[in-house]
Amino acid sequence: MEFNRKTGCLTLDETLEAAEVSRRWSLVGGGKSPREVNAAALRTCDGAGLAFLWSLRGPAGARLDGLRPEIAALLRPFDSLPECPAEPVEHDRSLLVHIGHATVQILADTRAQIEFIGEFTSTALACCAKPRLVRWTDMWLVAQRAGVDALVVAGMVSFLTGMIMAFQSAIPLRQFGVDIFVVNLVALALLRELGPIMTAVVLAGRSGSAFAAEIGTMKVNQEIDALVTMGIDPMRFLVVPRVLAGFLVTPVLTIYSNALGVGGGFLVMMGLGFPFMALWNQLVSAVAMSDVMTGIIKSLVFGVLVAGVGCLRGLQTGAGASAVGVSTTRAVVSSIFLIVTVDAVFAAIFYAIQW
Amino acid sequence: MVSPIIEVRNLTAAYGDAVILENVSFDVRRGEVFVILGGSGCGKSTLMKHLIGLLSPARGKVLIDGGDIHTATRAEREVLLKKFGVMYQGGALFGSMTLEENVTLAMEEFTRLPPAARRLVARMKLALVGLERFSEHFPSEVSGGMQKRAAIARAMALDPAVLFLDEPSAGLDPVTSAGLDELILSLNKNLGVTFVIVSHELASIYAVADRVIMLDGKTKGIIAEGVPADLRDNCPDPFVRAFFYRRAPDAPSGGMP
Ligand SMILES: Nc1ncnc2c1ncn2[C@@H]1O[C@H](COP(=O)(O)OP(=O)(O)OP(=O)(O)O)[C@@H](O)[C@H]1O
Ligand SMILES: [Mg+2]
């Protein structure tokens, strides 16, 4: 193609294709655009070429001379195509607008959570009245995947945490000659706080995310719609078995991690020269039943929270493949946030009732 | 005599041990509209996946413009892939991109067109399928038939020499479907695009097809090949005629137009 700047005349070659159009596109956007186009030679023209011709003729307002009828026919469908709107600009909004949007978002999210809790409670109560309504096989399958399959990772985390705490506290306590109290420290911290929290976080990462992804994919594929129109309540079909599994599995997993964590602490102490019986007697004297129960009650609540949030985020999934990823992330983040928040509430309550 | 653009030689298509098509051979000529027919589940989509190189033949070979996509090196493969565009039966649009972005994606990757040019080309492709007003919509925000049309627009993004369309008019209303036929014919005539179409719509087959082949699930092969009107009137196979007359194969013959 040749452009004569003086006469404003553009002469086209035999072909007009993407490679050339990319080089000469500035002709249609810039200030100095052709007024006349000699297209007599033009024989073949691809989509980019057509776009070039269209822009020359339309927005640039050039005259197309000698255009072959085949090519004119290709151009005809675009006669009424409106001009491209300008590139959408991200206009920055004021801080106030951002705060407003965020507030509305949080309120809507809270509302959705309350609705979910209400709906879940009513479904769960119905299931309590008629246990036949629960899909037990699904529940066992989920329980196995969330529980049995998590034994290794949950166990490792607790065992190592127990060991680390024992190592870290042995030296300062030895300075006071009370290193046997390492047992109190490790056992109480694990049983009351760390055991339930770590187990719940592992559960959130392994199972909460899986619930969200699973249900989210079903949502994207309209499988949830299919359930609803078949008259099957997704709450009962999908959510109840998962939450029930979370409720049953988490305390067991917590007791197991507590035991391994204390075992890790014991191992370190025995390495430092304490006999097992001394450690055991110290443990029995240090730990009251209320400490064990505190951890288990918490873990029950955490289990329900993590499973419930996973399902809720799954059900809230929008459209498209990336929405599933968003839901999964949200499930884990919300779970961890809720675990810590609820734990703080528990701490206040237990302090108030002197447990 | 120009060489055929697609050559299929003794192709056997199988999923594991389940053989779907056996010993199939045919050619698609340059610049024709070639339609693959057959009952549901007889292996039309499977055949198409072999043609475009998604599945490799159990036996036999598929040549596109003389090149075998299964034995090609990486560079050869890229050249071959740019020769055709595909519209999948389910649309397969990218859900996290607008329709316009779906169309511009390939241009972004394979051409050096400036953004404004890419957007204009995308909008022109969308205009061809009647979707210029929806370029900013996401696939989940348009109807099923519109998704189909957008998928055709995406397949055309790089102006391929061959377009594969898997059931383009299923789910479209008769008017839009006729518009699509016109589009196919216009692209075929004016740009010389070769089409390989899987279709059931008799009206559109008569309107666009230069040649058809009909697959059969029972014999796992081609039971008829030729010009549709000719097959309807002269094919000895009762199943083929039943297909063209839209009736159950064992219904009594006669009395049809
Ligand atoms: N991924 C797969 N694995 C195993 N078998 C498959 C697979 N995909 C398809 N099939 C089988 O291959 C056969 C042909 O399927 P195909 O999708 O090609 O049918 P089709 O002719 O396109 O039908 P339709 O008109 O319904 O789309 C079917 O019997 C199907 O069960
Ligand atoms: Mg198919």
C-alpha cells in the first residue's frame, strides 16, 4: 500500500491482510488520514483488512474508488455498524463511594449468611425429625474424605507443634528450675486453643475449599438448578450431609491431634531426661476435664462453621470457571476469619464463667 | 485439479476399546461446504475431533492441507492450527471474558494489530452473527443461541481457511438459522472459506451443502456420500431416505413429498 501525503491518496495492493493492516493502522486513527482510496488492485482481503477499509470509509470519511464487487459485498453487512465506543475508562471514584459500596457489600453478605443459617437450621430440624431425609451414604463419604484422609496432615501439624512448644519453653522454664511445667504449658495450650484451631484450619484448607469448589462447579453447570426443578432441596441434598460430616469428624480429629501434640511434647521432654511417669503424673494433675471439654466444644462449632461456610460460598458462586476459584478462596478466607473470631468469643465466655 | 484441503484415509476412531468409526475415507475439497450427517451418537463429533487433531486416530490418518497434525512438529502444528477455526457443540466460550474479548483473544496472541483495530475486527465478526450490541456482555449474560453465534464469531477471528462448525443451527430460531446459512454461503463465496459442518437441520443442509456424508452407528462407517437432493431422491439405502424425509426408518414408504 502506498500513501501519498500531498494528495491524500492511498493506493492499495492486491492483498490487504492483518500483517499489513497492523503496520498501517495509524492511517485511520491519526490526524492525517487518506481522503481518497484507490482499491482497484485489491483482490483478497481478510477480516482485519475489512476493518481497515471500513474505518477508512466510515470514521475517516475517505472515498473508496474501484472497489471490486466481491469485496464491496463483504463490506455490506457492516454498513450500519455503529462506530466503536471509546475504550471504557476506569473513572476513579471518591473514597466515600468506595466506603459506601463496601458497606453495602458487607451488609448484603451478612444478610446472605443469616438467610443461609436460617434455611439450614430449618432443614436440619426437619432432618432431625425424619433422619431418613439425610443422605447418609453421602455423609459417610464426605466424613471419610474430610476425616480419615486428613489424619496424616493434621497429625503431623500437631505433633510438630507440640515438639516445637516443648523445645521453646524448656529453656526459659529451666532457668527457674520448673522445667516439668513445660507439660502444663504444652498440654493446656494444645487442648484449649491450638488443637481445635489447627484442626479447623486444616479442615478449612482441605475440605471447606473442596466443598466450595464442588458445589460451585455444580452451580456453574446449572446442576443446582436441575436439583431444584427436580424438587430436591440442595440444602438437604448437599449442605446437610457435609455439615453433619464436619460436625462429627472435627471433634474426633481434634482429640487425635491433641494426643499427638502432647505426645510430641512428651518426646522432647523424655529426650531432655524426664521419665515418662513423671510427665504423665504432671499431665494428670495439670489438666482438668473442663480443659478437654473446652477444646471439644469449640471443635464442634468450628466443624459446623467450616463446612457451612464452604457450602455457602459454593452456593454463592457466580458464572464462569473463574467464579469457582473465587468461591474457593472466599471459603478458606472466611473460614479462617470466623474460626479466629469465634475463638475470641469463646475465650471471653469461658473467662466469664471461670471455666 | 486442486488438491483436497482435508484428506481422511482409512480412519479408525476409538475411545479405548470402543470403536466408534471404522476404516473411513473421504476428501473435503477446497472451497466447498461439506456437511456431516448422522443419527445422534453415531460419532459425528468424534469424527470432527479427529479432523481438528483433538483426538488421534487409532488407525489411518487425517491430512489438512497436506499436513498431518498428529505427526507434525510444534512449529508445523502451529501453522496447521491457524488454518482452521472451530465452533464446539457446547459453545466453549471463555466465561470470564466478554464476547468481544473472546473474539479478540486469538488476535492478541497471533497478530500485531493495535487494540483499536482488534476491537473493531471483533465487533465486525460479532456483527456478522448479529451480536454487535452484545460485545460487552459475558457469555452467561446472553442466551444459548447467542452463545452459539458468538462461538462462530470467535472461530472466524483469524479468518481461517476452514471453519468447523458442530451443530451451528441447533437451538436457533428459523429466522436466525436462515441468516446463519446466508452467512455461511457469503463467507464461502466471497472469501472462499471451506466449511465442515455437523448438522441435522434439513432445511439448512439443502440450502448450504455442496456435498454431504452420512455416518451410521451400526456399520461404523459412511453409508452415503453425495449431493443432498440427489441422495434424497436416488439413494438405495432406506435409512438415508428416511433421514431426508424425516420419518422413522421402518415407517411404510410412500405418501411423502
Ligand atoms: N470421551 C468419550 N469416551 C468414551 N466414549 C465416548 C466419548 N465421547 C463420545 N463417546 C461415544 O462415542 C459415540 C459417538 O459420540 P459423538 O459425540 O461423536 O456423537 P454425535 O454423533 O456427535 O452425536 P450428537 O448428534 O448427539 O452430538 C457415542 O456412542 C458416545 O457414547
Ligand atoms: Mg455431537
